[in-house]
Amino acid sequence: ETGVTQTPRHLVMGMTNKKSLKCEQHLGHNAMYWYKQSAKKPLELMFVYSLEERVENNSVPSRFSPECPNSSHLFLHLHTLQPEDSALYLCASSQGGTRQFFGPGTRLTVL
Amino acid sequence: AQSVAQPEDQVNVAEGNPLTVKCTYSVSGNPYLFWYVQYPNRGLQFLLKYITGDNLVKGSYGFEAEFNKSQTSFHLKKPSALVSDSALYFCAVRDMTRNFNKFYFGSGTKLNVKP
């Protein structure tokens, strides 16, 4: 495995629910990312944290709220989502501008 | 603007035949280029990268990629395909205009290798 874990692996939620996705890396990396993967579309970069500071927010709706409490953990808090938010959410980490290490993803279904 | 294009949604090849998955890029400056593979219900796995040096880069599982600066391409190749190579392949480029690590990905190409 890549050293990046994500929980839960699958999540079904209603539009009024509040849930959180968790990502954890023990690779000593200083950057962490959230991506959204939808079928036949490029990976959409949502957020980037570098040294625990959010450095990128790609016009993501406020119903998605990231949190990076330390260099090893990254959360994505979800509330009042829409059905079109159903997708695979991938977490990744990197160090030094080279390759990224991806987690297995959370398959999210919004009913 | 930085971008990556994968012109083929799907590539079909018979086992034992050579395969090519195409990628073109647009970047400012010298590119850092990557290929990743994604198997069903898994995250992306790194295959290979080009940063500098030889235009032919060798990576995992027998894959290689050829960097062509004049054509702004970075096609993924393998001399002899295996059924187990069937997966989704992503090309990516690093944004060199930022002082943090940001990457752009293509839309992916599904590779089908038939026995």
C-alpha cells in the first residue's frame, strides 16, 4: 500500500446529514490534498494544505470544509450535500514536489 | 495555463501486443510529468515520472514513457501488454509556477487488454 489511509471507504448520506472524511499519512510528507473523481472527468483538485496551511481552494462550495489539524491528518467535513456531489474522494500527500501518494478513496453517495 | 490532455477515453489492445496511451501537456517552463494507474476501487498508483535527463523514462511493471518536447507529448508505452494491465491511466503535470506542490491531471484513459 501507499502509506495513505482513508476512512470510511464507503459513505451513503442524505442531503441534510453532516459527515466527515478522514485521511492519514505517516510518510512525513508536508503537503496533503483532497481530490474529487467523477466518471470521465479530470481529477478535480479541491484543496491543498502545505505545512498545515491551506494554500489552494479551487472554488469549492462551502458545503465542503477541510481541516488539517497536523501534518499527518486531513479531514473533509461535509454538510447539506447535493446528489451531484456523489463521487470518489481521494486524499494524497507529497514531499518535495515529486510524486504524490494516494489513498484508496472514499466512495460517497448522496441521496 | 497548465493543463494535460488525454485524447483517448479508451484504448483496446490484445495481450502480447504493444500498447500506447497518449498524453499531451501545456506548461510554463520545463515540465515535471507523471503517469499513474488506478485499479478498480483503489487510489492512484505511481508508475513513472520525467523531470530531466533521458527522454525515455522507465517505470514500474514494464511501462515506459517518451518525453517529446517539440510535440509536447509524454506517451505511455509497453512493448507487450498483459491482461492485468487493464486499468485506468492518468497523466499529470506539476505546476511549476507555484511555490507549493500542485498537480494537474488528465481525464484518464481506460486500457482494456483482451486475452
